Amino acid sequence: MKDLDRFAITEAVLDRIAGTPDPRLKRILESAVRHLHDFAREVELTPEEWLAGIAFVTAVGQACTPRRQEFILLSDVLGLSRLVNVMHDARSRAEGATATSLLGPFFREDAPEVPLGGSLAARPESAGGKEILLFGRVTDAAGAPVPGATMDLWQADAAGRYDLQAEDPATVDMRGRLRCDAEGRYHLRTVKPLGYSVPMGGPVGRLVRQQGRHGHRPAHIHVLVTAPGYQDLVTALYFADDPHIASDTVFGVSDSLIVSERTGLPDSPRPDLPAVRYDFRLSPLAAGTTSGRVGADPSRLAVAAAAQGSPAG
């Protein structure tokens, strides 16, 4: 074994992992090693800084629970989630599909069913905000309706809080799943959300403050649209009048996703309510691709992490 200097160590590690059987895993590991080693050399990483980094990553992991995903939040505030989103989105955007946005750390599987025309507000206190209507159609990129498409919607309430942040973990509010009609049309009532700060009491929040950044997200409503034969659409609608619309701390806003509620829309199913009309366009599912969701239900990730850490995993 020869002595390893600051450059030879990289080649030694690459030689050691050269026999990785899975070619995709091998490529990812080789690139990660090169970039990590180059990073350490570029910044002249000290032992104290290395230990601080280890402590930070440890704290991020310890902050994760079935209701909170601190690693997704870290990925979001560093722009990595958006980067993966943009790279994955390139094909569908070229085909004319709606722009994607972040799934975020507050998504839940198995949201309650909401009928067409129903409301996302499950609790009386939630219904105290400004009620608005969302309506429109789900189509393919050419404008043909997608019959029976499923829409999951979730959002913060009028006070800027998600149900996952409530004291009672059984609380389910301001989220629901509905099915479009045979013409791809949908409409539902909700409460206009308030912009909010991402959780700032954990390690990621402390990192954001150390950068001199605010932790605010502009008011938005998350939307996940699925239909057989189509790429899952993970997106969000952002309200134009929010003061942080141009400085979203997780880089989720696209111009084409900015909306405003208006009264008197001629085709509104509820002309008595201020409304947002938005048509969602889906891209066909390419052969060999997966759903492509950048994010997951925190409780599902907790189960997956436990399986990875078990002796059987």
C-alpha cells in the first residue's frame, strides 16, 4: 500500500468501488466521491469544519419524524429539489405540459375524498378564511380532455399552517382528493392560503438564518394530478399578491404557475365566489419512466428508512 496524498486518496477510493455490480449505483458513487473530494480540497476543509458538518447532518436526520422530513427541507432550501425537478421536467415541458413545482415536506398519501364542488376545509375554524373556488380542466398537451383524472390538493390554512403541524397528528385538514368528470373538468372550494415560513426551529432553519436569508414561502396550493398513461404532474399554484412571490426560499415559483382570484368569471360554476381558473396539461408517460415525484409522504419515508436500517435491510 503506497502512501496516500491529497489526490491519491481519490483514486484509491475509486479503485475500491470499481467492482460495484449495479452500473447506475457505480456511476453515482464515483461521481459523488470525485465531487466530495474536490469540494474538500477546494475549500481546504479543516477537521473542525468536517466535524461540524457531520454534526449538522446528524441533527438533520434526528429531526426527521413521520410528520416532518428535514432532509427534504434541506434539499429544498439548497435548490437541489428544484434542480432535480427541472431536469426531470424537461421532456414534459417540451411537450407542452404544465410546469412542475415541489411536492414539499407536507404531502400525505390517502387524502380524504372530496366531491366535485366540495371543500378542502374540514374544520370550522379553517372555513373562517376567505373562501375561493378553483376550477378548470385536465387535458393532454394537445388540449384533449383527460376523463376521470385524479387530483390531490393540499395547502396551508388561512393562518399559514399545515395539518401536519397541528398538535393532534390525526388532524386532516386543507387537503383532499377529487376525480375530474368525463370532460376532464374539476371545481372545488377552499380557503385562500397564507404564505408561511418553513420550519426554522431545526438545523435547516438555523442554516437558512446563518445565510442571512428569510425562510418564507409565498401562498400556494399544491396539486398532484394523475391519470393512467400519463406522467404524474406535481405542481402548485402561487398567489400573485404574496410579498414573497419573487423570493421563495425553496425556489418553487414559475411565472406560468402564478394566479390571482377574480370575481365574475363567466364560466365559473360558482359565480358568487372569487375564483381561480387553471387548466392542467399532462404529458404521456414515456416507456420505462416512473412517476418522477420529487418528494414523498414523510410517514412513508420513515417506514422506508426503518427498513433500510433493519438487519433484514
